[in-house]
Amino acid sequence: MQFNTMTKHYLNMAKICIVGAGPAGFYAAQYLLKHLKDCQVDLVEKLPVPFGLVRFGVAPDHPEVKRVIHTFNKTAMSPRFQFFGNVSLGRDVTLQQLRSWYHAVLLTYGADKDRQLDIPNESEMKVLSAREFVSWYNGLPGAENLQPDLSGDSITIIGQGNVAIDVARILLRPVDDLKKSDITSYALDVLASSKVKKVYLVGRRGPLQVAFTIKELREMVKLPRVSTIWRSEDFEGVKEVVDTLPRPRKRLVELMLKSLNEQQQIHVENDKKFLPIFLRSPKFLNGREVTFTINKLEQDRALPTNATEMLKTDLILRSIGYEASCVDAGIHFNTKSGCVSNENGRVVSCKREHTVDPGLYVAGWLATGPTGVILTTMNNAFLVAKTICDDITIGNLKVDEAKPGVAEWLKTKPVVTWKGWNKIDIEEVKRGQLLGKPREKIVKIEELLTVASL
């Protein structure tokens, strides 16, 4: 296809394409637009809607975390910014095409798969992904078909990160507390009829190594009509070393010890129970029973012993981490680490190891792995965006040749622009107001496209 729309306006203007409209993509765009006055940033997203994990990963009872969307909206108001939703790398466009249309391409499409337990019978219906469960109650298109069975008395979550504790909180929180959030109505209906009374949170290491944060735990132990029940034997020797810990970890462990102490002094029988269990790794499943290997710690490493423990449960949710996908054959993807191979954000060439591929960059979880919070992602995105600015400034990345961008190519495709997203936004808020909620998310791709085109 020939592009006939190029003008002098394109000359010496750096045209940059960012693939993925989550936090990493928006923060990188923000930095580039601020520090590169002669640049155009096009943000390509496979879904018709922006914001990635801020929209689909943040818990509905944490609206304060979603305020970063205000910052993203300001970025989108720049006349040098364009949004192209419903455009999927590897399906609608190839990396080779994007690289021919832009001076630089930055991949920020995140981690969209969850790690497996790799134990016998894991594929049976009683094991679900916590990532999928979060997507279900947050309205990710396609996730509405998950249909989790909450008719049993107990659920076991394997993993002790913030996602795991978010899921535990949503399962145990009174439904009335969620009614005024942006949780999907279909999820609210299922949670309202839930019979779950006990949620186990199982980790392979001990209290000193948990991955959840103090904010998440503080919310959990304060849930109304929910008892947090620790195993006192899991805390042997912990009190003696707590003063040697770094301050954030010390405060977290002190909260666990305080909760344990209160549990032993105050005997309140609540209807629902939150039950953390440490030093256990799943070994195999057999119907409603999961057998765990009992571990021992050596220098923060969980080593298996010959001892096992069996736990009866009605449903298992695995929450042991995310990993990214390789969506295009042109990406040098490290399947072992689940990341795009890179050096400080510069993607390593597929052809020559340790040689960077000029003009191709990666940021966010796709570059670092699924670690940290939104602030961590912001810092990484800013650093990689600065690298792009530096490469252009010092001449490592040439911008003297005019580039057309993707707009002309997408004219015949069902693309959602920022104007289209605003129409979706207005409609979701309108539907939410009818239900007394901040918004009711539209979850069908076809309906999103229809609303965007009105």
C-alpha cells in the first residue's frame, strides 16, 4: 500500500508506536510527549478500551488506585497523541509493518497468562486461575463466561501475593460493600448467592517471605464478620528476628504477629474465616482433596520434606504469577523468563545475542516480569522512555526519514479512537448510575464497537 498523506509536517518528527494501553504504555507516552517536543505517539491496543490492568486488574473495592486514569486522560488530550483500540499485534498488524511505519516501536502489552502449578489433575474443573477470576469480576471481554462455582463451603487459593489476597477479600467481603463499586453485575449476582465460608491462602514459604503488602493484609484482617486464623506453629522463631528486618517487611510481620496474638486472646466465632497456611506446596489433586508437600526453609528457600498434608476444598484458585505471550514471530522472546529479551529496555536482536535491535524497545511487565505495583511500572516506563529520547538525541536512532504511522492502514478496519472510547466511557457511567454504581462495564467486544461508532 502506498501512503500519499505525508507532508513536510512529518519531516524530523519522531513517530513512535506504543503497543499496549496499560500503565506502562501510558506512562511511557506521557514521558515521551513531555521530553520530545517533535514527536507523535500512537498507542495501539488489542481491546477496544484502554488502561489494561488498571481497568481489569485493580480490585473494584480499591477505587483510589484507579485515579491514575486521570493522568492517562491528560496524556491522551495531547494533539500529538493518537489511540487505536481493537488493533492486535500479530493479528491485525505485524511487528515488521509497525517498524516500517515508525521510527521506534515500544512493546508494553504486559503479561496475559498465568503460571501453572504443574501437578497431576490440575486441568480438572476444580482448579481455576485467579487471574481469570479477577478478569471475571472486573469485566474483561470473554471472562464473563468463566462461571466459577461458589456453591461449596471452602476455597483454597495457592499463592500469597496481592492478587491472591485481593481474591480472598472479594470472596469474603460483605456483598453490600461491593454493590457501589464498579464490579460487574453478573459477578455481584454470583457472589450474593455464594456459600463460601472459608478461604485458605497457601504459600510455599513462611511468614517472613510473603509477597502481599501491608495495605492488603490490613484490609483483610479488618473485614467485618470475618475471622483471620493463623497457625501459631508457622510463626516459631519469627518474633525473635522481627527487629532485624528492613522496615517495610518488619511492619508487615508485626501486623501478622499482632493479628495472631489477638486471635489467641479474643475468641470470636465469625461466620466466615480467612486461613493463611505457610510452608506448603501442592503435590497432587484427587477430587475435592489436595495433597500438599510440607516444606522447610533454608536461607529463604522452600525445600520439600517427605511429609505431606491433605486439605479438603471445594474449589482451587492458582495465583502463582503471570507470564507474557510472544504475539509476533519478530519478537525475541525468552520463554524461560516469560519476557522479551532486552538490555535496559532495548530489545535484543533475534539474529545476534547481546546485540540490541535499533528502534525496538520494551517496558513494563513484558520487560521485567510481573513484579511490583503501578509505581514500579511507572518508574520502569519512564526509564525506557528516557532511553528512547536519549537514542534520538545522540543520533543512535535516526528520524530524518519521514514515517507514515498506522492511521492510513487502519482506515478500513473497525478501530476505536479516543473519541470512540469516550463514547464507551459515557455509556458505561450512564448504565452504572441506573444501578447506583460508578459504572457498569460493557463486556462484549461487538457491543463496545457499536457504542464507539455511534
